[in-house]
Amino acid sequence: MLRFLVLTSLAAIGKKMTANTMHCSLHYYFSVVGGEVASPNSWPWQISLQFLSGSSIYHTCGGTLIRRGWVMTAAHCVDTSRTWRVVLGDHNLIANEGKEQYKSVSRVYIHPNWNRNNAAAGWDIALLRLSSDATLNTYVQLANLPPTGQILPNNNFCYITGWGRTQTGGQLSALLKQAYLPIVDYQTCSSPLWWGSTVKTSMVCAGGSSNSGCNGDSGGPLNCYVGGRWVVHGVTSFVSSLGCNTYRKPTVFSRVSNYISWMNSIMG
């Protein structure tokens, strides 16, 4: 099954940066085909997940701040033991703009049903306990999460966000990007001409045309406009190995509303 998928955490060489008084080389695992650069801090729950290797820091995935001390991301981003840190309030990954908050991760909780050898089975979700609570302000805010079981209708207005490539194998961007990805309902997305049986009811499809997630958008949010506010309905999971913005192969997300009870049981 996995030969038909590519998890969106493949590497591309980045640029040297300075962050939190540490000189680092940043290797980007990038995202977002199409779309445009977001206004700085317009998605204030978006985080950059990074890891320490030697004396270098590497950006690897996105994520979502859901409580002051908790971040939601994809299981496949954190199923290898590393020294992790979370950067909140970021926009330009290669510049320290004075709005960032840097937090180490004290514990990783991966969904117990996650199988790294079978991403198509689903359960691609994890929680990160931060070493200290985030300070909420204009640049750092909590995401709204959906109620348990909520499923959005076809074409619901949503945006994917992440730091990324403008096309498969294309140029990198250090700035947070956003791209319009309308919901593709399960009946459509699971049909033979789309994803077929690869897509499960615990997943959300969005896009399927010129815009998509791509290498490195993993773990980041699918932000959907529901009831007059932005709600994070998805955690970026995988795209087609044929190319990030392959026609009728929309970006696939873990459906957040399927995991509310599990997350509450972890966070208390």
C-alpha cells in the first residue's frame, strides 16, 4: 500500500539561520504547493517542530498549539526518538523577528494504533507536552478544535498552512505559506478515480487540484472556516507519490474530530 503514498516529511536542503542565540543550519522538510505567503502571524496556532542533531537544529514538521502546554502533530513526525523543540509565533524561519517562543518537549504521546509501516491505516496523530506553557499574545494563540465526530461538507472553505515548496521538487520558501484547499467529502475521495480504499473514514481529504500540501507540511493544520471562526479539522498526513498536487489525489489529513476523546484522555 505504501508504494502509492509518500509521507510529507521528505528532506530538502535549507539555509543557515540564527535562532534563539544558536547558529544552526536548517534543513527544510517543506510544504504547500500553490497558494501565497501568509500575513505574518495570521495563523497564530501554527508551530514549527524542530530537532537537534549535533550542534544543528532542523525544521521537520508543522503542528498546532491546542493548549498552552500542548501541541498536536502527526505521529510519523515524532515516531523516532530525538531531542525536539517547538517554535511558536514564527513566520520567517531564517530570521529571529523577536516574536518567537522556543519550547523544549518534555514528552511525546503517539496514538497507540499508529503503525509507521502502514500510514494508510490511519491513526497518524501525536501530542507533544511542552516543557513550559506558551505565553498567549497577538502572535501565539490556541487553535479551535471541532466537536467529537463533526464531518464537514464537500467544498467547505479550508486552508492548509506550512513553510514550503511552490511545486513538487521546486524552490523553498522560508516564509509561512497558505493555500486554499476545499474539503473533498469521503464519498468522493474514496471513489475509485480518487483515493479509493486508501482513504479511511478517520481521514479528511482536501484539494485535489492545483493547490496541495507537499514534502514537509506533515503535522500542520488544515484550517477550516466553520460557524464564523477558524477550526483545525485536519493534521497533514500524506500525498500521492505521483506528485504533491496530482489531480484527484487530494492531500489527506487525520480527521481531528475522530481523536478528541483520545486527546482529552492524554491531556486531562
